[in-house]
Amino acid sequence: MTVREDEIERPSGAKGLYSVVEKPHFAIIIPVHGDQVYMVEQYRYPVGERQLEFPQGTWDDEPGVDPLTLAAGELKEETGLTASSMQYVGFQYLAYGMSNQGYHIYLASELTEGKQQLDPEEEGLTVHQLSLAELDEKIINGQVKDASTCNALGLARLKGFL
């Protein structure tokens, strides 16, 4: 991660500073089995809470990795699942008002169970399977707060994947 401050000039001619966080893109995966989705729950240090979200991540040690390879790898690492079908849903930016980081969204199906391969910082990560209706309820009542998860689900639905 890199944080920088750029001196900018606005269209009016006024000068200012703009802070930018540079981070590599990540992948987020919607693992689907019928009307069920797999999610992970883990402790998120910045908010001090365990959170439920779709599997997601990046490989800092492999910049420029193919997004499909990244998505398949993150799915296997966090859930132990392997997908025979990975459909590309789209790309979104996480918070382009402050960062250049974005994420590739994939829908994973035809799933085979295997063993998780968690990184040390993912200690305590658990996998949950719930129906799409249960997920909707958890989003509505504020139990799922991860914007990337909510956005990925919404885009997949709008494009007819779910």
C-alpha cells in the first residue's frame, strides 16, 4: 500500500492537496449452490468486529496476477471450494474518492468441497452457507455491512446472474 499527497490545481485555479491510497485490485467471489451462497466470517481489525462477507482478497506478493486466477485462488484459500464454472460479473472501484483500488466480481458455481488454505492473518475465519433470502435479510437488518459484498450481490442480480 502506498499513501501519497498530490498537489493539484482545480478547474477554478485554486490549489490544494489530494490524498490517494494506492492498493492492488482484489477479487470478490459469489459462491453459489442452488439458492444457497457460501460466505466467510472473520475478524476485521479496523472496525473491531467479526464480519460476514463473500470470499475476497488480493495477492500483494503477485502484482498483476490474472483476476480469474486470483478469484479461484481466494475461493480455495478461504473456503476450500473449487469451482468448475467462474463467470465474470464485472469490475467496480472500492472508494475512488480516496483510492485507486477496485475489485473484480466473479460468480462461482459447480462447486467441489476441499480443505481451506488460510493465511496467518485469516486465523479464525469460518465458512457459512445460507440462502439468498437469508442473505437479503442480513443485509436489510444491518448484519452484513461489507460494501463490496452488497455491491457484488446487487450487480450480479442486475445482470441476471442470480
